[in-house]
Amino acid sequence: MMLYMLEGNWCLTYYLGYKKKYYMRRIIFLLFIICSFQSFSEAQKTTNQTTNNLEYYIQNKKIGLRERITKKIVVPCKYDYIGSFGKSGLASVKRDGVAGYINNHAVEVIKPQYQEAYYFSTDGLAAVKKEGKWGFINKLGTLKIPFSYDEIQSFSYGLAGVKKAGRWGYINTQGKIVIPAKYDEIRSFSKDGNAIVSQSGKWGMIGKTGNVIIDFVYDKSFYFSNEGFAVVSKNEKEGIINSEGKVIVDCIYESVGSPTDGMICVKQDGKWGFTDYYGKLVIPCRYKYSASFENGIAGVETDKECLIISKDTRTLARLADGFMSRLSGSDMFVHYSNSKRGLVNKEGKYLISRIYDDIGIFYGDDLISVKKGEKWGFCSITGSLKIPCQYEDRGYHFEKGIISVKKNGKWGMINTSGGTVVDFKYDEIKQNSSFSRAKLGEKWGAISAAGVEVLTCKYDEVDWINTTYNYFPVTLNGQKGYADFFGNDTF
């Protein structure tokens, strides 16, 4: 009896011990999952931070990355170039003329060894070049597709374009040729599983097996709008097709505009009219000029007058003979007649009297440039002259409340009140919303939106800013390089 009880206690102890170990294993497993998830989340957070919150830092002619706010160094200054971190968490870098990849902890996970290195696609492969030929590697640096191609495109929806012996075809992620190299030119595959390609000088569209979706009958390359239409050309005439290749508007017109607002602007025998999205001519070709429909209205011109018409062919406004141009994104039109311009609404009422020699582009800030004689000024769209006509030239429109203008032969920048933001000392200013390029003599520099010269005018060329990492591609003495916001460069 005692032995039985002892055996029972032992069994109970063993059972409880087993259950304890079982639950401990479960707890450890759950902790492992939680830690793994947290590590993944932190990695994703670091990747996003690397993509969004870092900037180029140039020191001793080499490039690194640092945090934009704290200026903490994230990647040491030892590279000639650093590309963008994608979803893969890897960025291509160049050092001493060869390319490789770093991760978001600045570790060289793939040693620089290639002539060129592209970004990793969502298929997990990147195109790299070695000894003049292209192949593909994975994120471990393993060569998955041999170096055998003269040119390549990155993978898009499972296929990549490759060129060999002067012809293009497509391979899959295993490197197998799924569409033979027989095309003159190709485009990447879209999410719909189609690609626009050319063969024997004609353009068409194929599917992922190389099946022809749109016959090779068009003279020029084409692309599909968000609405699924494309303007195509055949025998020097234009028409419209949809993404399935169905002809919407036959190639019988001299010119065809992009479909907008349910209407397509077409030209025949020198006159303009409109078809609907089914190709039916709903407004005959009788106008000497026509703009596209927006918000149900369009501006047109006849031999005798300018009109604003609706899609049901009603005339909403009649104006004197001349020409009209629509202010983009609005229901306002610049009307030109008897050598003078004014601004009208869709009912034909003048918002700005027809007293100016020219009217520019309207783009926010409630101001539009107007010209009297040889001088430019700025007027509100209600007709009030806010900044007198005193400038010899001006930029296209206000960007973040400032615009470039020319006075006494030199360029500067003013705000919406006419106050000087950048002194009039430059020979040219090419404006942008964030930074503007400025020329002094024969050399280029850059000005911030606040009017501060961040790059001295010493470069042969300054390209538009790269907003991912806040740097300027620049050229000096024929060599291409990079400059940061603080005037440091790689030369």
C-alpha cells in the first residue's frame, strides 16, 4: 500500500513536472515569436527612418548618411554614391568605382564588386553588371541569373526585359527565357500582365506568355491613361484604343487629344470636334481651335468668335473673335482679342478686364502674372493689381509664396506682397518648390525656398534636388558629382 502511494506520488510529481516543462516550452516559444515580431518591427521602423529621415553628409569628398534632425552619423563618409533604401532594406553603394549593397545598419552585406548595381525589386532580385554583362543576384549576394546580357530592365510583376544580340525578350526569376528575344524595343510589364513592345518598326502589346494582345500595327509607342485609353498612330492618322486593344476611335483623325471628362477632342480637315468614349462624333469638327472638356465645359474658337460650350453642345458664353486658353485646373479662360488679354469665368464674365498684353499661368496664392507694355506685374483673379507692372520677366507662378522676377537685367525673388526675398544679382533663376537653381556669370548654384544661397555659384551644372537624401547632382569641370545643403561636394 505504501509502495503504491509512493508510486502514485512519483507519478503525480512526474506528471506535474512534465506539464511544467510543457508550459515553459510554450511560454519560451511565445516569447520568441514576440521578440521576433518586435525585431521585425524595429527593422521596418529603421528602414522607414533610413528612407525618410536621413540626408547626404559629405566629408573629405566622400558620402555618408546622417539623421536630418539630430545630425547623428548613420553611415560613415566613405562612399562615392549611396542609393535609396527600398522595401528590401538594402541600398546600392559605390566605393572606389565599384558597387555593392549596405543594410540599414550601415553593414556592407554585399561587398562592392560590380560595375553597376540596381535596386532590389519586389521579386527579391537586383540587376548587377560585371565585365560588361548584366545578371541578377539575390539579397545574400548569390548570383541567381548569370552575367550574359547586354542590357536589362529590373523585374516587374515576375518578368524582366533582357537584351542579347541586339534584340529584347523577357526572363522569369529563375532566369528562364519565357518570351524570346525578338523585339526592337520593350516596356516593363504592368500590373495587368501586359507589356507594350515593338517589332519590325511597329508597336503592339503582348501578354506574359508572349501572346499578342494588340497587333503590331501602330507607328509609335503608346501608353494607357488611368481610364484605360491610349492615343495611337497609324498611317499618319491618330485614334484611340482601350487596354484590351479594342478600337474606340478609328485612326482617321489628324490629331486626337487625351480622353477627359467623357469626351475626346479630335481634328479633321483642320477643324476640331468631339467624340464620346464610344467613338461617336457628338460635336462635329467645326471649330478652328478647341481645348479639352473639364467639369463639363470647354473653350472653342470659330472664324468669328470665341465660345464656351457644354457637353450637350449648348453655348454658355460668346466672346469676341480671337483665341482662348483655359487656366489649368479651373473654370477660367484667358481671352485674347484685338491684341489684348483678359480673364473670364465660364459664363463669359470678365474677372480681369481685357487690358493686358499678356496673362501668365495661375497657380494658387490668388495671384496671376499680367503684362502691360514690356513689364510684368501681378493681379488677383478678381481684377485687383497687387504688384505693379515693373519687371522685365518672371517665373511661371508663385511657389510657397515666392516667385522669381527680373529687374534691371538681374534676377531676384519676391513674395506675394512684392517684398524682396532674394536680392537682384543673378543672371538667371530656375525656380522650384523647394530649391531654385541660380546662375551667376557662367556658373550655377542653388537657393533655398527661404532665399538662402545654399550652393555657391561655382558649378558648370546643378540638377534638381534629390529629395530622398537632400542632395544636388552637380557637374564641375566636366565631372559629375554630388553636393549637400551645406556646400560640401565630392570634387
